[in-house]
Amino acid sequence: MRGLRYHNFDVVFAEIPGEVTLALNLTGCPNRCPGCHSPHLQGDGGRPLDERELLALLDCYGRSVTCLCFMGGDAAPDEVAQLAAVVRRAAPTLRTGWYSGRPELPEGFRAGLFDYVKLGPWVEALGPLSSPTTNQRLYRVAHDGTMDDITSLFRRRP
């Protein structure tokens, strides 16, 4: 295992519709999307994110959030899934999400460990999830692993 690392975290309200989310910004991003808004996450810096560190974050923030979202981790998706399983065991009512810059899930990836998965590389000309032209998609994941596209929830209704 390479070992996941994170640069920082924040409690956010816009990453997952309807959720108060503890977003962990993972480093070591291999995608190198042109126009990346977080190029500092391409390096391997930051604190190690292992089970102990994750549980400590949950102890501090778990009661004030409804979702924990791993922002990145594309270099080690199986490790992200292992940590999502830790969240499921330690805080069964806390929802989990994964923001990936991959165009699709890796083969054999256990999407059912997550309640939400965002897929798609950043393409500046196509815009973010709130743009009607975005290539990125946010999915709500059912317990059986089926994925429902909920990207439209990011768009403001007139």
C-alpha cells in the first residue's frame, strides 16, 4: 500500500447536495487535468491518512457532519474504498462520498461502500458540476452498487 495522504480538510455545503460534508483533500493526484484548480494536490505531501487518523477526524467532526467525502485518491482507489469501509463500521449513519477525476470506476471497485461518487476529469471548457455542459457526473449509489445520476441537483432552477 502506497499510503493515502491528505493536504487538508474542511466542512463544506456544496460538494454533495443536501449534505454537510467533511471533505478530505487527498494528495498524489495522477490525473494532471489542464487548468486544475488544485495543482498542490498533485504532489505526495500532507499527513498520512490511515484508519487511526480517519477515526480521529471522525471523533472531532463526525457529529457535526452528515457525510465524509474523499476528494481525490485516484492513485489508490482501493485504499479509498478501504477507508470508506472503516467509516461504514465506525459511523454507520454517516454517508460517504468519493470525488474521482477518472472517467469511470476502476474495474472491480466496490461502489457500494459509498453513498455518492463523482466521476469525470476537470475540463475547464465544459465547466463544473453546476454547468449544463459539464462532463462530470455525481451519482447516488444504492446498497447494491447501482448508480443514479444526480448531477442535475447542482443546477439552480429558474
